[in-house]
Amino acid sequence: MRNKVVAGNWKMNNDINESINLISAIKRDITDSCTNVKVIICPPFTSLDTASTLLKNSNLFLGAQNLHFAESGAYTGEISAEMLKNVGCEYVIIGHSERRTLFNESDELINKKLISALANNLFPIFCIGETLEQREKGITFRVIENQIKLGLKDIDSKEIKNCIIAYEPVWAIGTGKNATPEQAEEVHSFLRATLENLYSKSISDDIIIQYGGSVKPENAKELMQMPNIDGALVGGACLNSDSFIKIIEAANKY
């Protein structure tokens, strides 16, 4: 049975003091009963070192929001997998829709980042999802399949076991809209079938597939009850301890 994974993507929010306050509140408020959920905190780069210190000896894990595929070099403003490992990260978000749409990251670039993360023993949270235009054209499955195949190019059966997939419909991120549990489940089920074709049924059965896209305490229960949804990649709702904890509790219960 797959355990749930809930990751909080802080995006470009929270300075160091705000990060301290939020992590302290999450550590204070999370209950010991949430043993079936792995919780990952993904602050901005400037707070990673502080967060790493605060998360030591806790049941919370540290992730980053992005990386560069190169080990080092003349890449002003970028950060490598080894740097993230050195600061205490175990996870990294790759291919988030905001990286794809705002920063023009291609499937080929995302594939290079995934390969770099895995080579440096980081666990990628690999994001995929369709735009509103693509959904309205009825090509959601085609887009999802293409992103999966190109993103996971040259990633073998052993390496894929260290990946988390996050389905996040672009039209439901930061818009106040959200996919219905049935819409999300339909894509998650398709993802499992695609992964089975690419790898094997056992890998498809075991891999964690999160849902991301305006996850809130109000819709978390219904989403977490779906058989192929294994947790959430949370945006705005993770910036408040109370709402984030409620999502974690929903994931733990269902």
C-alpha cells in the first residue's frame, strides 16, 4: 500500500524570519497521529539552510523548488544538485508549471534536471499538467503522455522508483479553480497505465502520484479519497500552518 506524501511549495514567499515562524508552527501543530504521511517543506533558496537546521530531528523533510542540471560552472543565478544536498535537501521540485510557462522550460531541459537530481541522490518531484486550452481541446491525455515520455527519457526502472510524480493541471494553479476529484482521478489512473507501459505494473502500482492544483482543506478530503491520488503538492495553502496541517490530516486519514 502506498503512503501519502504532502509537499508544501512555498514558491517566492517568506524571508528567513517568516520561514522560522512557519516551520516552528508546523512542527508545533502537526500531530503524532500523522504517521502515514511523509511531509516535505520546500522553501525558497534563501531559507534552505535555516530550514535544514529547524527540521533536524523532526519527521519533516526538506526539498528545494528547482535546480540546474550542471554540476558547476558559469550559470549565474543557478544552483546545483550537489549544493542542494550540501544544505540538507532530500527532495527537489522539477518541471513545475510555473517553470514551464513563465521560464520556458522544455521537456528536454526538465529531463536533464531529473537525471542530475537522481545522479546526486535527490528525490525529484516531477510535475506535469495541461493548460486550460489543452483541456478544452480534449488533448489532456496526449499532453500528459508526451510530458511523461520526454521527461523520463533515459531514466531506468531502478531510478524511476526514486521519483514522485505530481499531476498539476495548469488551469487550476493560483486561479481559484480546481479539478474535481473525478477529473484528477481520471488523469492519475491514466498516468499509472502510462507508467505501466513504460516500466512495469509493479512500478506503476508503487509510484507516488500527488495531485497539485489549488489543494485546500475544503477539497483535500475528497481528493485524498481517490484510489490513485497519493497526496498533494500544495501551493498557497501551505503558507499557513493551520490550512497545511488540515491537508496533511486529510491525507493521513484517507
